[in-house]
Amino acid sequence: MTTGHDTFVRSTEAKCQAIFLIQTYDGTVGAFSSALTMNRVGQGPIMAGLPDESPATSALVDRNLCRDEKLIVQKQQTNSLLASCLIVVMGAALFAGCDDDADSNNLGDGGTQGDGGGGTQGDGGVNVGGGDALPSSMDTGNSMAIGPMSVGLKSASVYVILAKTGISATAGTSVVGNIGVSPAAESLITGFDQARAASNDFSTSAIVSGRIEASDMAVPTPSNLTTAISDMEAAFTDAAGRTLPNFTERGAGNISGLTLAPGLYKWSTGVLIASSVTLAGGANDTWIFQIAQDLTLSSGVEVTLAGGAKAKNIFWQVAGQTVLGTTSKMKGNILCQTKIVMETGSSLQGRALAQTAVTMDASTVTAP
């Protein structure tokens, strides 16, 4: 008998041959309706109506392995009679070698998928032996990432604000990091009261902790900015081009008040956040939000992080414009095809990367 372990099934009969996950996803509400069945004669469904990804439930959804195949695994914490299972993937089936007397750190005989042991998944697959079957990165001490592969910003990551046509600010603005514009000239950076450095390749300002750069400065700044702008555009294209989303049309474009797990989200509309949203996941987990129109964070609303989630791993890909309302608080990298508007007192922990302009009204931007 085993107790207190993270396992994938609760069963009154611990011995089994295989577990199959039958899954139906409703993208409009972001919920999974699923049933687990055991591959044993006379054994019917053992679990049904699996909850969604909300951490408010007792279950966690783990998407670490086989993200491209959209594997969804239900992982439930129990303290009763459990089956200790090594889960590997083959199509829509989750095969498990189970035994109620199994040691969770010694599953099987050390073989590979197909011979029932606790080794690797296929040739060159992910090693799921050693007892930690498909762990969630929110588990203590586990650094495995959940969610899509991160978006590579490359040289664009040098800047917390990067724009093509201009950056404007009003009194009370504060920026921690570098800002840059290209192909616009420095004259399109307004409200910073900047002064050109003796080297002539950057400027400084009392409200910017880093460098202020523009295309009309001395070398190597113009070339650096050209590369950074190209990398910013490539990152936008990368994020927009990701396929096989975990969630589509969540909340019909209104995600107000929701708790969102790591994953790839896609909308054919704009997205409204009218009340605070929580992104819950581990320090290495990633979120990509593909938004076909505008992104609006209402006044006084906050995007909060839970479970160790990091702003640097969040990507808002916005085909329209982005508006951060008065005193709102945003987290993540905003890859915007048009304009980013930061209204009075708003803040961003992340990056504002706009293919037109960024406007700030007594706003704050800090590096993620």
C-alpha cells in the first residue's frame, strides 16, 4: 500500500494493465469532460467529469510532456489506497504498469515503453522513470516546465520599451531598463528630458535607469536597433504562428476574474480583462496569448501571478492595440502589432514591444 503520493488514479482495485484517457474539450468554457477507463475485463469507468485547470480544485493539469500532441493528464493528490503508476504516452492512451505494492521510486524493471518497465519513452523520448511520473512544476522542488516553448526575443530583450514610430511620456513616468526607437529618430522620444551622452550613441534621463537609444545616434546604436526591431517582429510572428492551442476563445474574449494555467491560448476576437486575472504556475512555466484584435486591461485591474509564475515567461501577442487602463497592473511581454497605450498610473512588469508607438502617462515599466 502506498499513501501520500501524487498519482494519476484512485481505484478500489489497485492492480491494472492500462488506463485510457477519453477526453472532450469545450473551448468556450475552457473545461475538459473526460473519463478514465481501465483495460481490465469487467472494469468500467473509474473517474469521470475531470475538473479544469483551476488550482482552486484538488487536481492539477500537467501539460509538460508531449505538448504538441496536446496531452492532458489528470493528477490528483490522495491519501488513501492508491495505484502507483508509471505513465507513458501512446496516442490517446495512457499505459500504466500498476501495483498496489509498488515502490513509487522503483516502477517496473527499468525497461522501455512496450516492456512494462520504468525506463524511457521510445527512442530519444523523455525519461519518465525514477518514480516522478509526469510531475507538475508547481510541485515542490521540481523545475520541469509546463506550457508551450518560450518565445525567443533575442536582442529585443535588451529593451523594456521598444517601438518603431515613437515613445512618449508625461511627468511621473518611471522606466527601469533601456528604451529604444527605430527607424524613428530621437526627436520622436518625448517627455523624458533626455541628454545625449558624450559618446553620442545613447542618451540618459532622470526617469530612465538605462539607456535611451534611437536610429540617428552614433554607431553601433543604429545597427543594434535594426536588429532588435527585426527580432521583435520575428518574436511576434513566432507567437502568432503557434498551433495546437490548449484553449480557444476562452470566455468568448472576456477572461475577467479567471485563473489561467500555463498553455497556449487563442482568440479570434479581442480580449477584455475587467477584473483581476491570476496566472498560476511554476517559475519555468509559460503562457502565450494569441489575440486577433485589441487587448484591454480595465482601470484598477491587475494581472497577478501565483505559484512562482514569472512575468518573463508570459507573452501577450496582440494584433490590434493594447490599452492598460488607469492604475492597472500588467505582467508579461507585450508583443503588439500596433500601439501600446499606458494610461495614468498604470504599470507593467515586463516589456512593451510595439510595432508603432508606446505612450505613457505617469506610468511605470520595470524589467521582468
